[in-house]
Amino acid sequence: SSQLDPSIKVLRRLHAVVENISDVGCYLSNGPDAALINEYDILSLAPRNDATFQAVCASATAADIITLDYSSTRGLKLPFKIRSSDVQAVVERKAAFEINFAPALLKPKYRKALVQTCRE
């Protein structure tokens, strides 16, 4: 059997799509589901509308990463507006934004959407 190099640490990541504002409460660092969330090393959330994006930025304190998914809508753009106050809230708690570039590599029509998301 093969042995892992001891210098390599395998992290466990939980990625959740957040469609309803009521679900944001599940991702609080001291919320009712904290024990379950703490089993993972990294928590990423992908909000699907403006209300959930604002709520995730403002209060999902357990989230390490906010995923900006430009490929989740037909219009090939983010389904919400990015406000400086939302970005500031994420930065202050030392979380990060993530933009998946795989769709742009696989389908040329997604390339413009990737560039636009990066600009925002």
C-alpha cells in the first residue's frame, strides 16, 4: 500500500450552494450546526441571488470562501451585484472570494463572463 508523504496535509472542504436567505444561519461559526461545520477544514459558499450574497458576506462567519459563480445563470453573469460593503465584510473576517475558471476553459462563451466577473 502507498504511504502519503508526511509533509502533505489533506484538507476537507465543504462547498454549499445557498439559495434561500434562511439557510445562511447554518453557516455561523457559533451557530446550531457549528459541530458539523467544524469537521471540515474549509467551508465555501456559493450564493445564488442578491439577498443570499449580502447575507453570506455579512453573517456567514464560518465561511472561508465565497464562490462567485458566473455560470449558474442563463445570462452568463453573476446573479447579484457586488457592493464594496459586502467585499469589506468578507475581507475583515479574513475570508476570500473564489472565481471558478474551468467553465471558461471548457466553453468559449463563458470567457467573457469570467472577465466580467473578475472586473466586478
